[in-house]
Amino acid sequence: MTTINKQWRLKTRPVGAPNAETWDYTETEIPTITDGQLLIKIDYISIDPAMRGWLNDVKSYIKPVQIGDVMRAGTVGEVIESKNEKFAVGDYVAGHDGVQSYAVSDGTGLHKVDPNLAPLPYYLGVLGMPGMTGYFGLLKTGQPKAGETVVVSGAAGAVGSLVGQIAKIKGCRVVGIAGGSEKCKFLVDELGFDATIDYKNENVKKALKQTCPNGVDVYFDNVGGDILNDVLTQINLHARIVICGAISQYNNTEAVKGPSNYLSLLVNRARMEGIVVFDNIKEYPIAMKEIAGWIQSGDIKVKDHIVKGIETFPDTLMMLFNGENFGKLVLKVEE
């Protein structure tokens, strides 16, 4: 076991895309624990679009990461030392312990996971925050009904791929918007989407008319920008637009681009509502149990994109915004 704790800390708040100047990489001795604490050897770190928002010093649903702090991130790892009666050495735990190889915790925000029931990266993806986001965002906010048309952007990502599969389970027609022929082929051939739109090589507005001849009843938005604007032209009466994210806008140096077609909401008596996954935290066990059942039955398939080496964190984070990840992006701490 290495005796070095590798950490990435926030050095400066980025304007636009994060770069090498955004971060400080440090190596320190493994911390010691006191009564009530436990030491976690982190195995996997979740890389999520929300991380970009946590860098901004603005009011949001969660406090921003402070200058000098270890970068916030979802994690899963093994308890290697414990002075906390609720956790034993050998337990595996998931939480938000940051971009580092070891973490000290008092147990707050941690929950035990079983590596025998599912691979550890699943607890950062389909059984973690992205999975909970897709589940509650679609079912509680989107409220899909059998026979309706559901469109999801960022469809090959961690959230979008799950949203599409759950919508199929609920009897909907599903159209996924993704970048590149490989991702679009995967959505149809492997995940069972009914149709796809390749935003990198197709006119999205025109393709929506072709793939959604009966209009759009539910739109699950992960990207914002022009694609959200295009979908609003195709929505049906009483459509539901779920605002989960706007990855196309996160690194803007100018004002966020809002939808100029918003009056379509009025004409169609439609609803646009945001989803913040932490609002549903008490119901996580219900969602995890149902999603795990769907995985076991083969109704949901999982694709993880694992990058090795904590040293790669800055470049790995940027994969999200360059559209380079294929599935849930996870950083494996050790190569």
C-alpha cells in the first residue's frame, strides 16, 4: 500500500473551460484518524458535468468548492482503518470524499455498498448520483406515460442512457440525441432506443420532425443551448421538459444562452422544471432497488468509461465537455 495521499485542489476559479492553472496537485502523507473517524482508500472517483458548476462562486443548490480545498467528487472505496463503530475495516463505502487517494471521514454522507452485488463503479453511475438523477428526473418530473414520445439529449452519457432505457421499460417511444455514429448505433442496437439524432452530423430541428412525427411529450435535457431551443418547437400539448443540465453552456465566457422558443411552453400549456437529485435522497434506496432489479433482468444495460490514474484528473474531466466519454466516466485512482 502506498503511503502517499495524492490530491487535486482548486487553485483558481476558471473563466471558461478549466485548464492547468485551475488546479494544484499535491502529495502528502496519509492522514491519521481520531475517535469517531475512519480512513478510506479511494478506488474510484466519479467524473460528472456538475463538477464544473461547483467551481463557480455563485449561489446554487450546493456550496461552491473553496480555493485550496480538495476538489469535490463522488467516490467509492474501502475502509482501511476505523475508530467509528458504524464502519468496520473492510467495508466498502460510497460518498463525496473528493479527488484524492485517501480520505478521512466521520461517516457523514457515507453509505455502505456491496462489491459482490455490483461492480464498484456502478455505485458512482447507474446505482449512484447519475442513476438517481435519471430515475427521479424522468419518473417524478417527466412523468412519462405508455405510448408517449420521450426525447433525451446527452443520450450516450451516464444519465441519458439510463433515462432512455427506463422510458422504454415504461412503454414509451424513445429518441436519443448524441454525438457521432458510434454512440447513436450503440443506443439503438444495444440499449433499444427507437431512433437517434447525431447532432454532430445532422440538422437537429429537421431530424426531430422526422424521428418524432407525433411530436415530443417528454424532453429530458442534459445539454441546453440550441438543442433545447429546437426541441421546444416540436413539443405537444402538456409536454414536460426536464431540465437536468446544460453541458453546452457550462464553459461559456459569455451569458448562458436561454431558449428563445420559450413561448411554445405557453402555447402548448407545457411545463419546464428542473431536477436536483439531492431533493430525493430519502427515496434513494427505493430507486436503487428497482434499478438493480432491471439490471438483473437485463432490461437495463450499463456502459462505464474508466480512465486509470488519479494524475490524469484535469484531462479526464475535460473529456466530458469535449464529448469524448462513452458511458459513465469514472477515474480509477491507481493505474
